[in-house]
Amino acid sequence: MEKSKKSNRLLSVIVTIIVLLGIFCLFLMPMWVDAASKYKTMNLENSLKDEGIEYDLKDYKETDDQITIYLFRGKGCTVCMKFLTFLNSIVPEYGKYFKLVSYETWNNADNKELLNKVADFTGVANEGVPYIVIGDQVFGGYYAGYDEDIKKAIKDEYNKKTRYDVLEEMSKGTKEVTSNSSSIWWSLLFTSVSTVIIISYIYFSNKKIMAKLVKLETKKK
């Protein structure tokens, strides 16, 4: 009888651990998906290639020291292509200062959603692409009159002791993250309550099983 009790207790512990691990994995799954990144990005070379723009980047390379230019664009967008052509043209002089991360938004719903979040975060309305972010400066659209301002923004950001990256800032304790944190806490609360219910169910179910076993053993005797 004592062995039977120990076996059932061990089984109860094993089942509880398995259930807890399952719930924990389900809770973390959205974070893993997000960590893997649902957004599709392209660097400068792939963006130029995607738009069929001729380029020569043999002397250009991406490094950790460069600042990041975020470009939200639409494939086939003529204004976006003009901006990419401009970036390509300043690579010999400014290429050492920047690298590009572009998000195609016309054919990718996740990228479009990110653009809306960035626009909401920066306070600069999303009125279409291209939407360009360099440090803490936003260029809504592009035309040749922006060229000098863009070059200045690149160099100024590069020379800063503390650089500004909009996506990194969004991942901190800001309004963007506050909303996400709220949903995470609600998920954690739901997970905790569910776990307590399941553990209670397992506990009382085992008590009933043990009571039945005791009765059976008593009858046998």
C-alpha cells in the first residue's frame, strides 16, 4: 500500500511538472516568435537589387560602428527608388557612416504594421512611403531638397557619443512597450490562475483515486 501511495505521488509530481512546462511554453511562444522577428528586412544591396537599381558596392561593407537608416518603402514606389538611388550615390563618401535596414510595406502586412507603430511612436504621421528614420530624425517622404539634410543627419548621428535607434527606444519602457507590457501581465495572470486550477484538479483527482485504492485494499483484507 505504501509503495502504491509513493507511486501515485510520483506520478502526480511528474504530471504537474509536464503541465507546468506546457503552459510555460505556450506563454513564451509569442515571445519566441517575436524574437525570431516576423518582419522581413533588406540591407542596402538587396534593396537596390530588389528595385533593379544598378549599383557598385565592392568598396562598401556593413559594420557594427555604422548607424542604421530605417527605410519603410513600397516595391515599385518611384519616390522610394529615387531615395535608394541617392543613397547609392553617396556611398563613396558616406558609406562608412551608415547601413540600411529597409522594410517593404506594400506587400508585407507585418512590415506595414511596424511602420504604423514607428509613426505613432515618433509622432510623425505616416502619410505614405518612403518613411525614413535616421537617429531621432524622421523624413516623411523624399525629394532632392532633402539631400543635404539627410547627409547631415547621417554624419551628426554617427558622431554622437550616445546614438539614438528608434527600434531600440521602442523596446524600452515607452508608450509602445507599455501597451505590450500590459498584455504580457494579463497573460501572466491568466497563466498563473490556469496553473493553480490545473494543479488543484490534479491534487483532488489524486485524492479521490487514493481514497478508492484505500477502499479496495480494505475490501481485499
